[in-house]
Amino acid sequence: MGILDSKIPSGPLADKWTKHKNDINLVNPANKRNIDIIVVGTGLAGGAAAATLAELGYNVKTFCYQDSPRRAHSIAAQGGINAAKNYQGDGDSNYRLFYDTIKGGDYRSREANVYRLAEVSGNIIDQCVAQGVPFAREYGGMLDNRSFGGVLVSRTFYAKGQTGQQLLLGAYSAMNRQINRGKIQAFNRHEMMDLVLVDGKARGIIARDLVSGEIERHSAHAVVLATGGYGNVFFLSTNAMGSNVMAAWRAHRKGAFFANPCFTQIHPTCIPVSGDHQSKLTLMSESLRNDGRIWVPKKMEDAIAIREGKKKPTELAEEDRDYYLERRYPAFGNLVPRDVASRAAKERCDAGFGVNKTGEAVFLDFASAIERYGKEKALTSGLKDPDKATITKLGEEVVEAKYGNLFQMYEKIVDQNPYKTPMMIYPAVHYTMGGLWVDYNLQTTIPGCYSAGEANFSDHGANRLGASALMQGLADGYFVLPYTIGDYLSKDIRTGKIPTDSPEFDEAEKQVRDRMEKLMSGSGIHSVDYYHKKLGKIMWNKCGMARNEKELKEAIKEISDLRKDFWENVKIPGSIESKNQELEKAGRVADFLELGELFAKDALHRNESCGGHFREEYQTEEGEALRDDENFKYVAAWEYKGEPKDAELHKEDLVYENIELKTRSYK
Amino acid sequence: MKLYLKIWRQKDASTPGKIVDYTLDGVEGDMSFLEMLDILNEELVSKGEEPVEFDHDCREGICGTCSLQINGEPHGPDRLVTTCQLHMRKFNDGDTIVIEPFRATAFPVIKDLIVDRSAFDRIQQAGGYISVNTSGNTIDANSIPINKHAADEAMDAATCIGCGACVAACKNASAMLFTSAKVSQFALLPQGQVEATERVQNMVRQMDLEGFGNCTNTGACEVECPKGISLTNIARMNREYLSATLKG
């Protein structure tokens, strides 16, 4: 077990980033023209990094499996992006954003990284507005804000319920400007199949053209992996169907440590599963918890009657409803952080109070918000003594303006009108805090291989706060990586073009081909999805919202057996040399089958509960997470040693110099 | 329910395609249209046949990857949804459903139901951006107040997901709704006005180069657009284009 060097600069917290920027080496503009950088993934982190690096003068190649960079899954982020602008004058500051993020992450993230994130957050908003991102505005023309879970200020900027889309289109437009200048070459419908190391440094990738099936070699002086999270290891998640861990996992197999894989975010407000055919889950933005109240019936007989369709939720009197978040956490109420809200929903449903056919759903109710807004609107419109119908109508209009697209999406999927009856929601896998281990410069343990956005582990600890993923992706891509990568590349100004005909590239390409041929040789009858669904069930049941030693041990065994079965039997029609979606899926699922086991191993070793990682053995009398700072105040970074079971643990001790470690309380 | 599917199968861009018949049983109303195709594909794979390839990703109506011409309509019979959000409850037991790729010269078929929409990327590369550096050293976000109405209208235009339904719906395979949405977003914001003249000219030039047809104001694009992008954007682009031409 080694000790990891996070390369955190010395000095006071608030000065670290500025000092570091002044201390690191730069590459002069003429030399930048001779340096190539590969960016894999074109979401917020990858798109922003590619655009900025190209603008600085480097030659950039981007890769994405989608048909256009604009379709990366950042696009699906709904609610907003945090920034410590304090436009509302409600006491926000860089320090508060930093503090909320560390606390929200249950004291398992790095102080210096998180402070830097808070420090650059304001710049992100300036940048995006300059790029033409149409954020929501107030009547006076100023930017509007709203609140998200786990904080007591309004610091979330938003563009209706499509903030991720608008920010991604902003980054994509910045990319387009560089593509038009010839500084970015975009390889769309391409998948990274492996990382190529030369003399221990990342020097390129092997990619597959997903249309022709051709295997390609691409070299560069540095490789950036911004390929998102691994939530799809659960099969059902809010991730896109194609979201996968392949690039990160290939790098892991080549020597990049994988940090805290068990830190996964189960988002409390998703549309519940409706049946076995289900291919993915849909999120209902956390912003809805600004106005929606979460409840289940107080009495068991009411819960049963609602499940059987004999009673309607709207028929239940106020006193027969259990607004359990408001009851348990009066200070934060419905806006507790995601991990807390998810566990509370599970607790009520496990106790038998679930409200849909499967018993795995709770209500998210807008009736009080509609009434409150309706009265306010009536007042400002000068209506005297409006009747109830008028108030409801006015209130519904306000709610529609705020959340219209989400309500419409809900209605299309569930076939119920959420203005008239409460939504039904249940937690679902949404985001992964774990990822490739990176130092302060966002470099992995492989020199020249960087990781940004959700793909790295760095800023969210054991639980991410709402509207912070967009902030981190853009911070990494626009404002961090372009500086730190220059320090590394300053040593490469005399290297010249990296050849792709070296033995290292030969060997990497051969491995990729062998692996695909092995996948195609399966002799069984089951499809890739069959295995993926089985893996997902193991993960959800045994590595989901609550975990225990016995089941984690079972999961490790079951995943390992399933992996063996998969490699011997998976059935893939078609050929390697053409477009083949089944083969694409197979390569991704093969890696999930390894990652899943490491995930369970990580969860098993962490004998504490913190953030999204809840071990049933470690909880307080009230059922809250029981952290063990004495023994687990560290980042668990796993080194690949063949099978996942042999992975070797390295620890990065987390040092808190500016924040006192406390039991996280939202009561 | 039981469905009779007529699906366009095409090996690759250079091989001619044809409609192939499939019968699918056990379809439920709560399934999305793509989940229905998943089930068909599971059956095909278990028989050792190649599954029907189609584009899809987020399956929540925002990435714009999914397409499909369903019974002659882009994204099928429902309004304001993409194919991934279309649910089978919109169909009846015993229905015959014809499923084809989006048809346009500028969208060549790659395989089965997958088409190449990279022409849209090239239109945006021609000018769909504001030439501001991403270094972060810009002015404070609140230093230019923007009228809420204009900001909201820009947002409405910006919600275009670039799926290509407008092109598939148009008898001329015109990309005017798509291009105009992008032009409008920037035209409505003060930040976009600096380069407005060049932007509209460059984007329209690229749109024509890609082989899209012209607009004859039938409005089919607006009807089929899953995001409800308004035809007024086309009027705005025409005005922008005309004034840009006059300015030279």
C-alpha cells in the first residue's frame, strides 16, 4: 500500500490556485502549435477543455461515440449550475460554496480542489453569458437564481429545465469555432478502445470508427479523458444508453488508479420503474423540491388503498399525510441533500408506505405551491377575493412557467397530470462521485493522462450536491485543465510528433483486435443486454442504497461468475468490420463486469457510512449515516493487478485544515 | 398487444435497402417506442439474426439522437415528443407500423434506420457561435441587462435538439427551421449581435451547400418539431439575412 501525492500547493487555502498558476511552467504560443492533445468525450468537461486548449493554440483531436459532440449526456442535466455570485445578497461567498460542497460530500473530498472549484464558479457564469447561453432572467434584466438541496442560499443559475443542454451547446459552439479554424479535428461516432503508453507516458489511443468498424491509431503528447460516469453499471439509471466506463477502465488497466468506485449517487426524484421492459430511468429535476412537498400516507391502510387504486392521493386529508422530510429534517425540509432524501424514501417504502403498484414510490406534491403562487399572483394582479378555481388556475400558470417541460415529460411517461395529482417518484442511480484518481492538476497516476468532469473522482466526496456537476465539468474544462496541462507539456516542446508505427501502438492495437474477436466467439444464446440486466440487478440489490457485508460478498462472487459466463457465452451477431451496435454494447458491458466487482470490493472495505455509501452495520440510532473519520478519512485508490479481486488499495489521506469535521446534520 | 412492423433494412450506405416485415407480440402500453424495438431486437439476436440498428441515447427527449419516420411522421403520431418519449399506448392491438429512416438527400442512410446528420454540425461550424475566448476573463454576467422577454425567446429558440425532424417533415427537405433557431438565439441576445451579419450569411451558405431544399412555408416542420420551435424563427432569419445582404 503506497501513499499518494495529491500535489496540493502550499500556502493559505484561498491563495493556492493563484500561487499555483504563477508557479507552473508555460508553453509559448509557437511551441503550442507543435503539440497534440487528444480529448475523449465531448460533454461539458471534454467540450470545454477541447475548445479552450485549441484556442490556446494546441492541436486538438476530440472523440465521442455520439454522432455529434452536442449529444453528450451533459445535455440531459436539468436543474442548474451553482456559482458563488451572491447576486441575491443572501450571504453567499466562495467560502460558503466550498463549505457546503465539502459538507455535502460528507467530508470525503479534497479541500484545495473544492475551494478552487468555488473560486472559479463565478467565472463560469460570466463565460457562459458571453457565449450566448440564455439563462433565466428577472424582469429587470438580471440573472435569476433558485435553490438546490443541501444549501441555505440561492446560488443556482438555470435555463428553464434544460440547463445542461444550454451549457453544452455553449461549449459545443466554442468547439465549433475551433473546428472552423482547423484547430480541432472532431472524430464523432468513434470509440476509444485503449490507451497507448510509450515510456510510461500516455501517448495516444486506439479508436474504433463505429460506422466502418475500422481500428485507428491516434497519437498525442497528452490524453484527456472526460468520458463521464459509470452509473450504467446498474443497467437502469438516468444515464444515456451509451454512457460507459470503457475509456476510464482501459486507462485503469494501463495503470491509472480508480478512486472510490462505491461512491454513487442515487437521486431521490426519478420516475419509478414501470416494468421489466424498462431500458432507462428518467430524472425529475431536484429543482422541483423547491416547490414540491414529499409525502407518503401516515396510515398503512391508506397506503394499501392507494396502491390498489381504491383511494386517490388527493382524497387524503392533511393530517393523514406524512411529510417525512419536513418531519425528520425541519431545518432543510424537502431540500435535504440527495443521499439523505433517497434513503428516507427507501425507509418509508421498506416500511410498507410506498404508493404505487410495486410499493416503490412516494409522492411529490405541488398542491401547496400552486395555492401559494396563485394567491400571490392574484394579489399582484389586483384581483380581490379570488375564488379557489381562479387561485388554482393562476398558481398552475406560475408552476408551468417554472417547471413546464418537466411536468410535460412526466405526463408523457406516466400518463397522469401532475398539476392535478401528485407525481410519483423513487430514487434511481444518477451520478458517480468515484472515478479516475487525479492529483490537483487533474493528472491520473499515468503521466500525460488527465481526467476531467464526472470521469474523475475529485470534488464531490461521497455525495454530490445538486447543480454542482455542471459547475465541476465546466470548471475543469475551461479553467483548470488548460493551465495545468501546460505545465506537463512544457517538457514536450522538443519531442516532435509521436509516431504511431511504434511497437507500443502495434501491441495496443493487437490487444484491441484480440479482445473483439474473443467477444465475437461466444457460443451461448444470450444477448449482451441479458448480461447487463443481470449485472444491474446484482448491483441494485446488493450495492445500492443500503449495503451490508454479507450481500457485498455475495455480489463479488456473483459478478465474477457472471463475467466468466459472459466471456464464454455472449452472443453477438454481425461482424467486427462493420457497424455493429451489439458489439459496441458488449465491449462496454465487459468493462462494467469488471468495474462492478471492484465497486463491491470498495464498498466492502469501507467499514463506515458516508454520503451515498450507506452500510447497514454503521448507522446511528435514528438511522443516519455513521462516519468513521479515524479509520476512513481517506480516498481509496485502487491499482489494477489483473482480476478486480486482486486490486491493490492505495490511500490518500484527506487533510482538513480549514474545516472542522463534524457529523453532518440537516436537522 | 400484437403489432405488425414494416421496417427499413439497409446493410450500409452503398447497398440498396428494403422494407422487411416483422410480427411482434407482448407489447405493453407503458413501453416506449424504442423499448418496443429493443424487444424485437432481443428476439432477432436470440435467432442469430442481426438486430435493427437505430440511433438513440438519452431516451429522455433531450439529446436529439433518436429519429425514425413512423407511419410517415418524424417521431411518430404524438406531438411535442421525440421517438424515445413516444409510448406504445398511442397504438392499438393489431396495428401495422411502418418504420423508416429520416429521408433527405443531406441525411444519407448509414445503416438500417440510422442516418448521417453531420450536415447540421457543419452549419453550426460555419458560424453558430459567438467568437469569445473561453479564458474566463470576460465582463461580469450581470453587466449587460437583458430584457426578460428577449431572453425567454432566445431560450425558446435555443431548445432545438438538432434531431432533424424538421428536415424529414419538409417536402423540400429544408433545414430552415433548424438553422433559423440557431440564428435567432444569437440575434435576440446583445452578445450575438456583434457578429450577426457574418453569422447569418455563413450559416445560410453552408445550409445551401449541404443540399437542403428551400422553405415554402407549409409549416410541417413546426408541427412535427418535438420541441415546438416556432416558424417565426424562419421569418426572423429571413429578415436577418436580408438586412445582412443589404449591409453587404
